[in-house]
Amino acid sequence: MPDISKRGIRMPNSPIRKLVPLAEEAIRRGTTVYRLNIGQPDIPTSPNALESIRNMAAKVVDYGHSAGNESLRRKFARYYKTINIDLEYSDILITTGASEAITLTLLTCLNAGDEIIVPEPFYANYFSFAIASDVNVVPITSNIETGFALPPISEFEKLITPKTRAIIICNPNNPTGHVYSYEDLKQLRDLVLKHDLFFICDEVYRDLCYDGKTFASAMQITRLEKHLVLIDSVSKRYSATGLRVGVMASKNKALLQTALKFCQARLCPPNIGQLAAEAALDSPPEYLDMVYQEFLKRRNFIVKELNSMEGVYCPVPKGAFYVMVKLPVDDAEKFAMWMLQEFSYNDQTVMLAPGSGFYFNTNLGKQEVRVAYVLNIDDLKKAMECLRRGLMAYPGRQVGEKKIETIAGNR
Amino acid sequence: MPDISKRGIRMPNSPIRKLVPLAEEAIRRGTTVYRLNIGQPDIPTSPNALESIRNMAAKVVDYGHSAGNESLRRKFARYYKTINIDLEYSDILITTGASEAITLTLLTCLNAGDEIIVPEPFYANYFSFAIASDVNVVPITSNIETGFALPPISEFEKLITPKTRAIIICNPNNPTGHVYSYEDLKQLRDLVLKHDLFFICDEVYRDLCYDGKTFASAMQITRLEKHLVLIDSVSKRYSATGLRVGVMASKNKALLQTALKFCQARLCPPNIGQLAAEAALDSPPEYLDMVYQEFLKRRNFIVKELNSMEGVYCPVPKGAFYVMVKLPVDDAEKFAMWMLQEFSYNDQTVMLAPGSGFYFNTNLGKQEVRVAYVLNIDDLKKAMECLRRGLMAYPGRQVGEKKIETIAGNR
């Protein structure tokens, strides 16, 4: 039999999804599994989107334009103007989710073997997209002690080599919930211009900033026109992850024209998704406000609960709907598996995303998990109760001692 | 400004879509454009699919499973059994169209720099997917004179190097309409086993075989279990291209498990598309028969019309809904552009896909175009009348002389 490709072997299992088979087994045993592993909110999809799907008039579900349907691109441009982001429709490509937008950006901006600097913990799939595109991830570590603040620019400088071609950030951040400030972005802009790099900004959680933090888009920073690629999606904003509709936007025309060639090869983004996204962009402010208030309530609840558990440390996330939490366990992945395989409380358990998958050095996140507070308060209450009891019962529990030594686990 | 990537520069514009801006200009001038460039049938989407979309009950359009929804995978497996293809649901991954299935297959099976042998003219996007995956296309030329029959296996043998890892065919063929026989497939099987290669079979047009040709699936050939990847899609079968739902199937478990890791990174295929695809698979036989009869009628019409034009040569395609046609012109791409920019007849014109984009040596297809007979007979009549008159009026017309010399135009 012919060998599987090296990149295929190197490709990690998603930390967010790798435990799905264990969860499925637990469900078969009759256990309720609270899924805090994945950014799938239980919040209803924008009613405008749902209505547009049910009223679809087309007799032929045909190909759309490779760049995305012009009407949707124009509507995105109008939306961006309302939030002080100056983009024309021609600066915008519609993609099959933000996932495809990132892959297209890597393929367009980086050669095979080039390097991209990514603050870690990072959205795990950045690493996967980099492997698929033969791009090398160079991590720069942010720490739970600082709430995962942007590392000093001097630390970035140290990592820059002739192979460095881009920096990618997610703001507000998945998995940490950190919100980078306007000042942070300006510092990164100066670095990007100094070294003539691309700057990729994934801003799919922009609506969710808490505690008076105001969201700053990299698109609002001057002099980045040729360097910046904005990544966006309707998935989280309108609770419509299954539509698979995202955005890749840039003022750099050559960059966008090149990306369009990759888009042509895959023909078009999902067309019913585009129809629904167009309607979603007309969602009333009350919908977005409801979503915001709901996540704020959930965040407040979960932070308080987690920090009340002995040995658990949960920084206060200022944005998005995730938080990286330190647990008093020997190995958070073993713990997450144990919760699904061995543990239940009142026939219930919790599914978590092991932290190590969000780091390049997989030993760095060994005691951390990413918690997505995507369930309603009632479910979160039950989930937190399970977690509290699970942590007490777990055989690998480690409280108040034994600092885990960090050894290289680079991928 | 940082440079665009080399692969981005190397990526071709799609021959199928590159003339879209010219068509849009023509439409703005008030010209009706008959689009024979793209495989977008005007046939109504399966009513089952449309109904399922309009009846969608979900309140949350959420992520599906990365492998595709199990209910859809099981339904595909049942469908395959009805056509004598023995696949379990666990052998099947749902993809974002056949496009993604091919990209996933290349990433999973081939290393960067590996070679894939492709009979040319080939579906142009194979070349694009190869560039995106850093795989080298090695073309093996089939000829219009033989109706684009499979080249002799001895010719394949000559192309095999230590870098050769796979062969890909499309059967029935896009762009030629050729149908490879059971015997052809067995010969390819023997070659594949001898050299321990992967064999990728794109069978999205299997329902459309004419003139008593019976479709043979590579999945029906024994001893290919570890080597074969089947590519499929609902796009053409149910006239639902915009759903973006395809299939990657293999009996090779390691291969499929690896592909699943790439699937996890992009989260899931479009979920409403999956809903509609599941319903489409229940379409009544009458629907598929209607589609078949319609394409047969269109094929018969178009072949007769084309061959009645002076200097035009159109082989009789035995499958799919395309044909590669030789035109009496200096350069088929120039002609296609001229038809959109300079020509109209009764305010109508035709859009064609230049043949060169379907060859690795772009000079080979210089007088050819791909015609997709995807419009109803009335429109095809008008389109053929435009083409006939356009060919007569075209300044670069070449009839009965000057064989175009083929020079290297390798990409």
C-alpha cells in the first residue's frame, strides 16, 4: 500500500474535536455530555437568516460567483462602514467560513517553507492550516499570569528571520478571550512595516468585548493597506456556524486578485449560506444585544464558578466566549478523557478541549483547558457542578504543590 | 509591500471563469450571453432538495460532524449499494463539493513535490488544486481524433518516476465527455498496483452515459482497496451545484483517518447543503430520468449543429455534458474573448471555455474550446446560431489550411 503523505501524518487531531468519539460513547451509555469543548453556541441563529432559508425562491441552487455573490459583498461593505471599517465590496471575498479565508490567505501570501509568527496559545486550527499550506508556525508565548496579553514587541523581533512573512492574531482572542488594544495593534503595525510582513487579523468575535473594552479593528490602523488581511465570519455573530460563510478582505488588490484565482478553482462558497448571511446582516440590533448580554452573563457566571474551585485558576476573559483555565491536574488531556470515559455525576459529564493543542510546545498547556461558555446558564450550572466533582475525584489531581516542569514538546 | 507567494503567481486563472468580467460587461451593454463555459445546468434542482431547505426545522444552524453528518454518510452508502458500489458509511467523508474532496485527497496522499499523472485535456481545476497542494501535474495527452480515449498504458509507464504517487481520472470525463470502460479501469488498476500508486477516480457524472455505454466505477474493480479514492458530488446529479456537497470515499482506513484530520481543521461541510443533499438522495427515479433524457437530447442537438459548421470538428461525447470542440480559429481564447467583446447577433452571444486551460501544454488546446451543453434546446439553438455566425465573422478564422504548429507552452 502506498504511504500516507508526511503532511498528513504531521497534521494534528483537532484538540477541539479529537475527543468526539469518546463523547459519542458516553452518550451511548446514557450520559449527558455538556460540550464546552467547541465554539458552538446554543443561541438561536438570527431569525432573519432562518427566514431567508425557508423562503428561498430559487428553482436552481446554482454556482455563485467565485468571489462571492456581489450583493453579499456589498452588504458586508455597508456593515463594515457602520463600524468604522472602510472597505469597498471589491476589497471583499466571500469564503467557505473563516477557515477557508485563512487557508486562502496563507496560500496567497506565503511560500512553502515560510514562517508565520503566532501568539500562543493560538486557535488550534491555525497550526493545521499552516501544515496544509506547508507554512511553519513560529509561536510567541503569552501567559495565563498576564491574562494572555500581547508579548512585548522586542520578543517578536527576536523571532524574525529572512523566512518570516506574516504575523497572525485573533482579536478578541480564541482561545484566551484576551482583547488586543488599539495601542497593541499600532505596535504590531510598526513591526509589520519595519520588516515588510503581512498582517493577518482574525476578528470574528469583534462584537463580544466586555468590561468597557472597546474593540479596535486592524482595518482602522493607518498605513497597513498593503499588508493587512482581515478574516471574518458570520458564524459567531449570528450563531450560524453551519452556514460556512466567511470573509477575506484586503485593500491590497494584487493580493485579492491572487486569492481569487484560488477561489475560482473551488468554484464558489455555499450559496444557501450566502443567501442566509445576506439576510443575517439585516438582523435587528435587539438580536445582537440579546447575544451580547447572554454571553456576558455566562462569562460572569463561569469565571466565578471556576475560580471558586480549589486549585483552579481562571483569568477574566475580556472578549469572545472562551477562556483558558488552569486545572489542578497532572495532564489536562488525560483529565478531559477521563471525564468522558470514567466519570459521571447524575449521569452527566463535561467535554473540554485540552489546552496542549493550542500551543506549539504541547507541554506548555498541559494543565490548561479551553472552556467555551456556549451553553445557557442552566446547563453551565450543571456543567460546573460536574467539573467541580470531577476535579475532586480525578486520580491525577494535583493541588498546591508539584509545579509541572515544562519540557520541550515542539511539533 | 511584501511579495505575493510564488504559488499564488503560478496559479492559473480558471479557463472556465476567467472571462466572467467580459461577460458581465457584455451583459451591461444589453447583450444576452449564453453560458456554455461552465457546468451549470439550467435544470431545476431536485424538488426533494428544495423542499427540505424550505422546511428546515432547525433553530440553530450549527456545526456538523467534521466527517459529515452520519445520516448523510449512511444515505450515501445505501445509494452506492444500489449501483453496485460496496461502501460503508465509515468509508465516506462528506466534503465541501468535489473540489474539496480532491484537495483533501492530494494533501493526504501526496507529499510536496510528488507527481500525479493526469490524462489531458483535464478538468482545469485539477491543475489548480495541484498547485495549491504543491503537487506536480504530469500530463498524458489524449487526442480529439480518438475521441479522447485512454492513452496506451505503455505511455503511462514512460511517465512514471520515483516521484509518481498517483493517477487521477475523471469518468465520465470532464472536459471531453469520454467514458472509460471497465477494461480501461482494469488496466489502470494493474498499473497502479505494479507501481504502488494511489488511484483517484472522479465519478461525479456517472449518471450520464449515452449510446449504450455502461458506467463502470473504479470501486467495482477488485484489489484496489488500499489504493483507490472515489470523488463524488451531488452538484451535477441533482442539479445542485451551489450546495457545495461532495464525497471523498476510500476503503483505506488510514487514508480516511488522515483526511479526517484535515476535515477537523475546517470544522464541517455546509450544513444546509448536507440537509438538502440527504433529501436529494431520495429523489424519485423520474427526476433522474428527466435529467438524463434532457442531456441526451441536448447532446444530440449540439453535436449535429457543431459538426454542420464549416471547419468545426466535434467528436461524439459518450458521457457527462461537455465536449471538446476544435474550431477553425487562430486562437480559441482570443476567439472566446472576441465573442464577448466584439461580437453579437441579435444582441446575443456565446461564452465558451478556451481549450488551452485544460492542457498542461497550453498550446495543445489552442484551437479547442470546451462546450457545456447545459442550456435548454431553445437557448442552445440561439447559442449555436451565434456561434455559427461568430465563426464566420471572426477575423482570425482559419479554414482548410495552416495546421497550427504545436510549440511547448508547458506550465
